[in-house]
Amino acid sequence: MRLDKFLSEMGAGTRTELKKNIRAGRVTVDGAVVRDPGAKVEETSAVVYCGQPVAYEAFVYYMLNKPAGVISASDDPREATVVDLIAEQKRKDLFPVGRLDRDTEGLLLITNDGALAHRLLSPKHHVDKVYYARVSGAVTETDVDAFRAGLLLSDGLACLPADLRVLSTGMDADGATVSEVEVTIREGKFHQIKRMFEAVGREVLYLKRLAMGPLTLDPDLPSGAYRRLTRAEVDALSHAQS
Ligand code: URA
């Protein structure tokens, strides 16, 4: 790839700054000064920019605490996407791993690693996804059993067995009964959690993803914030399979 692209993707500076510094002889590649911004370099080249070594990372991984109101897409002509929220990122190849509905919050992995995404999303691998939800009415043991047995959705699709745990049941401000639950599913059908509750006559009022395989939403990440995954988190994800 071009030297200026290598540096730009690694966030070393703006294209204009980079070109200026390259032309001024402030960049070396494998020990030699290179003054052509379009010079070809390898991912493995030893690039030093203004005295700082810059290592190329082929893959990047971010954990986003998705806020409500943002769509799970890479780019969109009209609306802000989850990838737009990764402000520091200069790469064009990022995408969200799976989709959360516009009104769903919580853990979303954003990366450019297609092979990892495929493993995590493949129905074959049955990676656990854990959600917290507030649901209308008092969730019962009958509902728990129905989730465990594997629900049939309104369009006839059968779900794999899922774990439903009731955390609490109480009244909301208007006096309506509401349950707080945790649900673990091992697949990712369209609107799955909402449709599973619909199948037992309940409505999801709020939904947040807490975990995906071994990756757990960092409690220190406020809504809309993101951070890079640690090496240990990336390693754990690449072995995720239940
Ligand atoms: N299930 C849903 O219904 N919505 C989501 O966003 C994720 C899982």
C-alpha cells in the first residue's frame, strides 16, 4: 500500500500533514528516508514517522456501548451509524459484527476482521448473546419453560432453547407491571428477543446487550463510548464457541 495510506490508517496524522512530513524527509522505511508519499510499503515494513515507530495493524477491534437511536450499519447517506461513533478511526473497512435494532443499546463489536465476524455470527458456532430486558407484565415460570423448550415465532421459525432469568417484577410509574429479565440466546434471528417475548404475549420495553461469547460490556463505558479490545479479549473471541 502507499506510505501515506499506511500512516493515515494508523492515525499518524491528516493526509496533508503526512504528505508534508514525508516530503520534508521526516519518514524512514526500513531505515532509509522516503520522500514520496505514494511509495509502496508492506504491512511488515519498519516505518518511523517523525522519530516514532508506527507498526501496522491489519485488524482493529472496538467495543462500543451502542446508544439508542443509531443504526447498526457501516455508513448511511442520511443517518449516523455505529461506525460513525468511532471518532478516532481513519479506516474505511470497519463494520459492526451483527445488528442491534435502532432502539437497542449495549455491546457491539466493531472491526474489519471478516473471519472473526463470520465465526461469531455463524449459527454453527452457537455463540451466547446475553441481553438485559424490561418486559411488560409478570414473567412466569411458564415463560421460562417455553424459552427453555425452544419457542416458535409468529412466522413459524423455531428458536433454539434459550435461558430466561427473572431478575425482578414490579410496577412502573404508571402502575403497570413490568419484569426485568436476562435472556441468553445462541443464535441471531431478526428482532429475535422482541419476537420471542411476543410469542409468549409480552412486549419488550427496553433492550440492552450485555455480552457476546466471552466479551462482556465494560461497565466503565458510558452509552455512546467505545474502547479498543485488549489482546486477551481478542484472543478469547477468536476461540469463542459453545
Ligand atoms: N433481539 C432483538 O429483538 N433486537 C435486538 O436488537 C437484538 C436482539
